Amino acid sequence: MDTVLVVDSTGRGHALCDLFTRTNPDMTVYYGPGCDVIDHPRIVPVPAISLTDPDTALEFLAGRPVGLVFVSNIDALSVGYVDRLRQAGHRVVGPTAAAAALESSKSRGKEFCADHGIPVPEFEVFTDPAKAKEYLRQLPYQCVVKTDGLTPDGDGSVVCDSTADAEAAVDRFAEEFGDTLALIVEERLTGQEISVFALLDGEHAMLFPTALDYKRTLEGDAGKNCDGMGSVAPHPNDSPELRDELRAALIDPLVRGLRAEGLDFTGFVYVGAILTPRGPVAIEINARFGDSEAEVVLPGVSSDFTLLCEAVLAGELPDHELVTDGLDRCSVALVQGCLDPASPEAAVGWPFGPFAVDQPVTGLDRPAADDVSVFCANVRRDATGTPRTAGGRVLHVVGTGATPALARDRAYDRIGSISFPGMRYRTDIGAAPAATTVTYAEAAGVTAGTAPTRK
Ligand code: AMP
Ligand code: GLY
């Protein structure tokens, strides 16, 4: 097999394309809709493919059949991309829409966990805001209020410090969703978060390295939840014992549950968990790799990924071993902030409010290096070939090293040579523990593109 189609358009999608081409020198990846800024002779963008319309992929495949299709974007998975392409006779890696509902409906994911012995926080599901408030007022612990469905910028969860915060979150979601409101109120856990990944062939799981995702928008883990501002891998708490524990507590019961419910799940599952004194507790099941965790985990993989996908399709994952380089990686997301940080009226930009797209990006033309990579997300070429910003998270800059500090230094050094108007990033990715705390109210004062304070 020497051609695949990857359906995605994020930094994660770029990292997957890189994995296929790097571990198989004969592989050409069609990447739809993909990203035309990626400068690689064997990664070919297919902008005509839409993430929400599998027929566009079928049209492409009719003219150019490929060895397999890898679907790694939740919007595509939720609309039944995998089901549709398989019905048309294609070889596809990815969960069906029914399996992807473990992510696209949080209540479905939680009920699945509870039914199959995967530890989850105490939770209740509501459609009536008054009942949700009545419930949360009598809770003896702090809670998290979540909307049931997918949200565009990953801000569908509000971690509450008080009952008043929680009631305000219920009101906000009630106003936003009206009659379609579905809410989850769950126990707020304390402990280190961890992103756990496994490749599934429907019967078996191959664990991939763990990562730590920096989900909050601002320095010191302040601000609000978003898709993520950066990641490090392996997770700082990683050890063989922890991996065994994660497999036993989360991944093995998940695979048993999928089998018991007859859910057809191939490809990557990503369990977001918290390491608590009572062991790992799952807070979310995702039906695809994490973004930006893919950018720090997948570059460390040296096993031929095409062979692993063949093993997934054959149900033969246990015949293979995952080979990784064991190095540390640190990824920092460069996002669209305000264009004039000096203005007191300036909004901080993504994901707080409006930002201006189409800003020219400079510094991407440096030759590739072993210890630093740039993964493209919301960036596109204009008619003159200039890369321009196209959305919230624009680029993910990844440093690699023998220690977490080296990896972090290399990522921030590379960022120094990239710029676009309004560029904003967290300066404390991989720095532990975060030193400063900026409140949500202070968000508008965040400056764009400041240098890291600590290395
Ligand atoms: P989710 O929308 O479920 O992916 O959650 C987004 C983020 O909210 C997580 O990465 C955590 O930082 C936080 N979070 C979600 N659920 C909980 C919980 N039960 N306890 C503490 N923090 C949580
Ligand atoms: N890393 C967060 C996500 O992929 O949802």
C-alpha cells in the first residue's frame, strides 16, 4: 500500500500525515481538506473534501482509489464518514458514528463508562435548568457544568469554584441552547490531568505514550477551557506502573465495553483522565487523537504506521509492538489574538472574542530540523503563495530533546522566528508549576507574542 487519505485539517491531521510519510518512505498521503501550507512532496492537500460531507471524499476516491482512509476529525466521525465510506467499499480506520457518540454526546460517554466499570466522577444529566440548579445547590462538593454536545472551541465545560459560578454556567448554557439544552453537572475532581491514548482494532488496544495538555487559555492555567494551548509528552508522571494502571482502569474496560455493546471502533481513542487519590478517573472519552497531543506523541513513533493500520484492519494489533524514541516533546499553540495589544479596548482574540483572519505569517520557510517541527492548523496560502492565518489555533510549534527543559527551550526558540499580527501564545507550556495567575477579567490585558519568562 503506498497511498492513504487522511480526513482532517488540524495540527493533529498534519502530525498524522507526517507519521505516515516519515515511517514509510514510499507513502503518499492525500490530506482532505488538509492544508496547502504544508511543504512536503508526499503530502497532497485535497481542499475539495469537506469534513461534514462524506460524498466529497467518495467523489475524490472514485477518481483516485487509495489503500486506506484514516478519519481523525470528530466532525467527520460524527456525521458518519466511516459508515458511509465503508458502505461504498473502502477500507477505513476510524470509529462509526455510533461509536463516535461516546465523544459527541458527553452524557452517552459518561453512561458508557459507568456501565462498563470505568471510574467517572459522580454526575447527573438535565434538560431543565431549574432542576439542574436545584441539584447543584445541595451538592456537598464543587462541580463542573458541561453541555452535552460538541462545542466549536472546546469551551463546553465550566469548572466552578462556587454554587454561584455553577448557577451562572447553567444560565449561560440555558440561554445559548434554549429548548435543545442538555447539561451534565458533575463532581469536580482534583489532581493532575492526563491524556491517555490507544490504537484500537476493535478487539485489542495498543497504548501510545501519555501527554499533558494545557487546556486553559491563559498563563498559569487561568482563563477558560479551550481546545488547548500546548502539550508535553511524555506526561510528567509517566512510568511503566502508571501505564499499567491506566490500561487496567481505563483502556481494558473500555475495549470490553465496546465489544459488549457491539460498537465498531477502530483507530485512536483518547481518554481524558484525572489522577486522583482513588486512582485514574475518566472525565471524557474522545473518538480521535488529542490535538495538540498528537503533535507531541506521534513524532516520537518510529513503527511503520501503515503496517499498524493494516494490523488494525486485520484485527491483529497484538502481533505488533509500538516503537518510540523516548524523547521529550513540548508543543506550543500560536493563536490569533488582538491586532493591537496596546489598545485598552482590545479583545484578547481567540477563543474570547473576535479576531482578524488573513494575517500574513512569516518565518515558516526555515529548513526542517530534527529537534523542532511546525505543524499547520488554521493557516492557508493566498493567491500569491503567502501563508495567512485562517482561524483560532494557527500553528503548533514542537521542540524535541533529551529532557523536558531542552524540548521546551527549542520550541520557544523557534517561536522567536515566527510572527503574524496578533500572534498570542502561552509562555509557560512545560514550565512547572505555573507561576502566575491571570484572571478571566484580566484577559483583555494579555500581550501578544511576548517572550517566555522562564526556560
Ligand atoms: P471536557 O470538556 O470534559 O473535555 O473538560 C474540559 C476540561 O475541564 C478538562 O480538561 C479539565 O481541565 C476540566 N474538567 C472537566 N471535568 C472535570 C472534573 N470532573 N473535575 C475537574 N476538572 C474537570
Ligand atoms: N487536546 C484537547 C482535545 O483534543 O480535545
